[in-house]
Amino acid sequence: MSRTRESATDRFDASGVTPDGAAWLASAGTYPRSTLSLWQERPDAPVVLPCGAVFDVVSAPVVFGRRMVDRLWDEGPGSGPVAVFRGRMLLFAAPGTAQRLPSLMRWEEWGGRDGECARTGSIPPLLGHGTGDAVTVPPPLGAPRPGAGFDARWLVAPDTRRPWLPGPEILLWAAVRAARAAVRISIFPPADQDAKVYDVSRRR
């Protein structure tokens, strides 16, 4: 039995998802032990988990979402876990964020005349996943096998049983900073999306 746990630990650590991080993810589901057992048997298997109780998820187009994450780490408090799934960046956030973020954006007078956004014209729609929703989380081991039919991987992997999660105000701030960065024109090609390493020890 201990050998099985050691094997699972090694697999989780290989991609940055620690056993504690896997336990936190699994706690969002109805049957956490079953999820952990599945990952012990198949650490390359993504899993669908419900939102709203343990975490919410804010989904953004991958390029814009990457800018948000960069702003969070370069100028802010860091991020919670972050995943990439089918061209979307999934930012794990505090429960309730999915419901509050849209109203917070409206309250902050982000709407312009004739339905145009005065201050957020360059911000693409951010999709909130909260109570009643579910998301696909990447496998602990990392990218699934080639040909599996999906693209899911961790950019910032969960590493504790109680990871810090940003709320709607912080994600709103990150979106504004990302929008400002998006309008800067550069003659240089974009950096490799997987090249940057985030120092999770700096996280709150």
C-alpha cells in the first residue's frame, strides 16, 4: 500500500501537482476518494469537477488569460491554480467569484454608450463557472497522451490542501492590466507560452 502511495506521490510531483494539491482538487467532487483512486491508477486522466463550493473558475481566451496571469505574478499577489484547456485559460478563484465578477465590472462603470465598453473595449468576454457548473481539470501527471482528443495542462499547479484563491476584485484588476498590455504594439514575436516559470513561494 505504501508503495502505491509513493508511486502516486512521485507522479503528482513530476508535474507540480502534489498529493495535497490533488486532494484539494478531489475534495470538490462528490466522491473524493474515487477521484484520488482514479488518479492513482491513471495519473494522465483529466476529470470533470463541480464549481461553487471549493473553487470557482474564470475562463479567458488563452492569450489574454496568459496576460492576466503574468500581471498577477509580476505586479500583484500571484494567482491560484491555473490550467489550460482547449484554447481557454482557467483561473481558479474563490467561491462566489463567478457570480460577483460580472456585476462588479458593471458597477465599476465599464459600460459605455450604445452598448460599447468605455474602459474595457480590449477585454474579451470572461466566462465564470460557479455553482451549478463544472470544469475539466488537467491530470496530475501533466499533458494527456497524444491523440487523447483534448488539450489540458497545468500552468500553475495546485500544491496545497488550501491554496490561496483570488477574488473578483483581484481578477478585475488583472483584466484591466492585461487589457492595457494588449494594446502595446511590439515588433518582437510573442514568447513561448510555456517558457515562463512562476515562483509559487511568492504566492500569498
